Amino acid sequence: MNTKLKITSIGNSAGVVLPRELLARLRVEKGDTLYVTELPDGIKLAAFDPEFAARMEVAEGIMREDRDVLRRLAAS
């Protein structure tokens, strides 16, 4: 998808209006948060926080490895 976005004034700031089709592809709506990641060749706009996703992967790995310990702690 290659979409042209126009920068517009919003109060004392600037912003872009995202077309309905793009919102649907991102699975977001008004009030949701989007995350911008700077890449060597531009930027990436995502509906999830990549840093949080990486932390969750680490946490899930720990939960898998230490499942028995966590169960004992939960039962205490």
C-alpha cells in the first residue's frame, strides 16, 4: 500500500489524517495509540509498541522455563 498523506494544522501543532482504509488495516480507531519506529530507510507506524512486545517475549520465555517455580509461588 502506498498512500499519500497531507500534513495539516491542528491547533498549534501539525498532523496527518489517516484514511479509513489505513485505519482498518492497522485495526485501530479514534482514541487508539499508534507507535512510530525510526528505521534506516524511513519510519514504521504500528498499532503495538515493539519495545513492549520484546519485553513480553522475554517474560513468556521465563514463564515457560520456570513454570514449576511460578506454580509453587502462586499456590503459596
